[in-house]
Amino acid sequence: MKQMPASKAYRLLEAGPIVLVTTAQDGRPNVMTMGFHMVVQHDPPLIGCVIGPWDHSHAALRATGECVIAIPTVDLARKVVDIGNCSGTEVDKFAKFRLTLKPAKEVGAPLIAECLANIECRVADTTLADRYNLFVLQAVRIWTDPERKERRTLHHNGDGTFTVDGRTIDLKERMVLWKQFQD
Amino acid sequence: MKQMPASKAYRLLEAGPIVLVTTAQDGRPNVMTMGFHMVVQHDPPLIGCVIGPWDHSHAALRATGECVIAIPTVDLARKVVDIGNCSGTEVDKFAKFRLTLKPAKEVGAPLIAECLANIECRVADTTLADRYNLFVLQAVRIWTDPERKERRTLHHNGDGTFTVDGRTIDLKERMVLWKQFQD
């Protein structure tokens, strides 16, 4: 896996892919599926996300203040859904779904080797965590897999159907006010 | 345009489409392009979004507490980018981009007739507005255009390129814990 600057987290998340989130508490890793997230700020790179007490990961995120956001692609679609439909209280999801853990550099939560990218995050703000389960995370390190052939991400339509990435339109030359974000 | 329940806002936004946001202040409507948004809660339907003081719409949103999130499709791609690259302080963007305003029902901000869907919103929480320009909105009414042929939305990759919706994968039968969101 190759690194990219943490300040480029918006390149991976703004388009709204469904993501996996890993945590680790007391030596025990867990993974969940997440669709409620957004970019809050380019740099320092802040990410908003909703992880509720109905998610087993909630307690680990609260306790450790760390997680990894991993971005899966279309070949992992069934696993992504199944991960979101069982609980870490009952199963070791890494074993069940045969995901390969790799140690992160800045946080205790693991990277997922099978994903397109992994964003190491620290909780930056919990002001709205009690009210809406809304955490503001700061991306601290990003790993990508530039060798990966399949790069199409999935977008959850909220009902169990997912839109797969289609073609890309390049409108960079029209982004006159936002040139600094194209480097 | 046809209505759908406001509680279904997540069906339109979870997949991360680039959106337009309208506001109106002192009888003057404005529109901006927004990529930093997420679903916060299914029901009551809450939406998080970032609208900064660099956006002319920021002042109107602060003053009126109302906006409309309109969802454009791929045929509007150039307009979506160009709307985000000029300011309502200088131009009447509705005239410039020949968008058709329609009155909303619950809010003073207008609907955009050319869009796939329009979500009337009221500001529900400004706790993080000063710190991150993060507003929590509540969807109060939704309009969709079921007759529209082109339904593919755009996802901003953060750099002036956009991914167009490709095919849809139906994995509803695996969503055993989330059946209540499929109605």
C-alpha cells in the first residue's frame, strides 16, 4: 500500500462511497459498514460520521478515539452488506468475512488489505455525539492501493440497493475558483 | 412534481450526489453547489451539511433558517460546476443558468424545476455552525419528478472530476437487520 497526504481525504470521501469502519478495543478488532458520512473541511482534514450505540463499534470509538475508514469496491459488495447485518458482539467479522488485517501506523484500529484505500482517523470533536451520534474525525494518515484493478466504489441508495461508479466526467477546467484542490 | 415522505430524504442523499442548494433573502433567491453533506438520522430526517461564509448563501441560511436541497442529474453537469464557480453577490444565477424557480410549500427558498428531486429543509441545529460551518437541517417536504428520463446523479471526486451513476446492484434480501428502511 502506498501513502497519500492525509489532507487529500476529501478525494476519497466526497463522492459518497459506502465505507467500512474498523476499531479495536482490548486487543479485539471489529468492523462495521457506514453510509452516513461527509467531508467537513479540506485541511486539516475533518470528516463527519454517524456511528450509533446500535453499532458495536460505538463503544470502541468512544473509548479509544480511533478508527480506520476503509473504502471497498464493487467486488466486495456482498461482504459490505453482510458486515452491516451482523454484530461484532456475536462474531469475529474479520474471520467470518476473511478480511486481512494490517497494522495502522497512527491508530490502534487495523487497516483492511482488501480495500482500495484506508484512512487512519482520530476523533476530533464529540460535541454532537450524544445528541446525534455524530462524530467529527480527523484523518491522520491515508493508504491507497494503486495496483488494484477494480476501483469502482459503491453508493448506498438507503434501501439495500447500491449504485456502482460509472464513467468519469472531467470538468476541471471550469473549476476556476477551486484550482487549489486539483493538485 | 410528485411528493414523497420527508422521512425518505436518506434515499436521495445517502449515495452522496453533488447537490444544489437554494436560499432566498429579502425576495432575492440564490443557488450554490454543495458536496459536503450527509444523512444524520432517518426519522425525523436530519441532514448535515457544510455551507461556509465564503458561500454567499451562508448569510441567507443563517438569517432565514431555510433552504432547498435540489438534486441535479448528469445532463446538468456543466451548470452544476459553473454555479459553484461564481457568486450570488455578482450575478443572478437563476437567470444566468436559465433555471426555473418554483415556489416551495414550507420554506421561502425556491425549488428548481429542472432537478430530479427537491428537499425543503429547515435549520434544526447550529451548534457546530461557528466552528465548522456545519448545519444540521431537517427535511420537511420532498418533491420528485417521476417522469424525468435522465436519473443518473453525479458524485464529485473533489478535484473537478465527477463520477456518473453506473448500474444498480440489488442486495435487499441480505439487509436482514434493516428491513424497515426498504418500504
